[in-house]
Amino acid sequence: MTVIEARPPVQPIEWRPDPMVEGAVDTRGSDDEAAKTIRRAVRAKSQQLRADHPILRHQSAIGGTILGGSVVGVLATAAAYATGNLAWWATVPIAAFFLAIAHEIEHDTIHRQYFSRNDRAQSAIFAIVWVLRPNTVSPWTRKPLHLLHHKVSGTEQDIEERGITNGERWGIKRMICMIDPLAAVVLHLPKEPKLRRFILRASAKAYFPMAYIALAIWYSFVVVNIANLVAHVAGSGALVAGGVPGAILSVVNVLTVVWIAPNVLRVACRHMISSNMHYFGDVEEGNIVQQTQVLNKWFFAPLQLFCANFGSTHGIHHFVPSDPFYVRQLTARSAHKVMREHGIRFNDLGTFRRANRYAR
């Protein structure tokens, strides 16, 4: 949860085709109609899928089963590593894949797509997913921020997107803030003392207690292992090797490989995709056509693997937020066709040099 200093709005420039954007079309005068057409097409396809496959009507059961599968996948991967049956370099991405699926279940639950009349069941989902992904804000804190994101996506009021660096120029600062929640807070603190204190208190509450645990493990792992590496290179031997400190370090190493590092990988991939497939800074409030693009070039595949194909399908969610993530995967082909026909950009790589501005 990061609140960034207000930036002056960027005025849209005159529209002109961009050769880096597939199917660039000027639809400024018909964005509302385009959005309605896209919604109708996606909803029709979604309804058709449910009619053809009645099992899809049991969303709560499906969501619970997927979350349970994710938990089993993470625990099985951890057990395989802990017993020496899986290398660390395989453990981290496999666990990250299951964690990405769990994240989608949290997102769907925020939109009340599972157990919509059972707040206790939703809270249980939030709790399970937060334990799986400890380096994030509390799901109860994220919920109002995410719903606000849908109302004001791409504007200065969109706290959620600002918190993952959307709209910032590329550099070391942005890359660090995309993967480290503490850095994201500290490096974006405003100068005004009262506002700084407010943000620090709000962030401390939003991340407590899970992110505290995750960051303690992560920083301990990084600092101690770097120190041991430097000592080894210098020929003085490991600083922490045996006894109680060595045993503690062994636990930290295991927890990092099976729990923290997979989440660091997941967050880095998701924030890279999300902060660049959303536009920011000069988006007309409420104009869904301007809010997102589709990122589905082949070279995004390694990132998509650890964020549930987010770049390809999240734009669909902005038009029809009532479908769970697995239905969006099934409607993507037909949704992409109508989205392309009505001016939604595909693979607008210029967003990286424009700091995610919509205007070109």
C-alpha cells in the first residue's frame, strides 16, 4: 500500500497511429459504444460456455477446489525440496506458479465471485491466500483499494496502480519498488511530515503481520548469505556455519526457497505485467477503452506463467468483472477478436517509454 505524491496531469496529445501498436484505431468518438459492444460479446460467450458446460455454474465449488489445489501444490513442492527430491531452481518457479493461481482466487473473492453470501467463507479464503503470499498487503485492506481501482483506473486516484509503480519513468527505483514492498513505501514518502506519518501508519497496519514475517526472512537470507559469500571469497570461511545460528540459517534458507523467493518471483512478474498493461496519467475517468491493453506477445510468456496469464486476460476483466479468472481464459479468443475490432490496443510496447501514458 503506497501513496505517491501527486503529479501534474499529462494532457493528451493529438491522436496518431503508432507503428508499434497492433491494430491501432482512432475510436475516441465511440469509446462508450465500443465498451458496450465488447461487454455484450464477452457476456454472450460467457453465458454460452455456462450453457454448454453446466459445471461452470458452480463457481464457489470450483474456486474452493482451485484454492485447495494451490495449497496442496505449494506444500507438495516444499516437501519435495525439504526431502532433497527437488532442486531449489525448480522449487521456486513451481511454487510461484501455484501462488499465482491462489492470487487469482483472492482477486475473484474481492469481486464476490465465490461464496457471495458467506462472509466467513470469504474471510477464510482471504486468510489462506495471505498466508500463502505474505509479502502483500492484507486482503481486507486490498479489497477497497482494488474496487476503487475499477472506478478510477488510470487516474491519480488509482492508489493500487500507483502502489505498483504504474506511471513512473523506468529506472532502478521503479524496479526495486516493484519487488520490495518496504522499498515501495519508503522511496515514495512525501515531504510533508503529517502525510508521511499517515502513510507510514497506514502501511504498517496494512502489511501486519504477514509482510513483517516475510521481510524478516527475506532480508535475513539475503544479508547473511551475501556476508557468507564475501567471507568465503576472502578466504576467512563462513560467518555463520554451525551451532544454533547455523541451524536458524538453515531454516531461513528453506523457508526462503519454498515460500518467500517464489513470492518475490511472482510479485516481480505480476507487477511488471500489470503496471504496463494498465495505462496511467492521462486516462479519461470511466473510459474503459483507455484503461488497459492486451499484452500477449510470445516473449511475455515467462512472465505470464507466474501471473496466471494476466497480461492477456486482465483487460477482459475491466469490461466484465463478474467472470472468474478461469472463465476469462476460456473467453479470451473471442474477447480478443471483438476488443481488437473496437480499438483496444494489443502489445503497445511504447508504454515502456511513455511511462504508461495512453496518449502517443
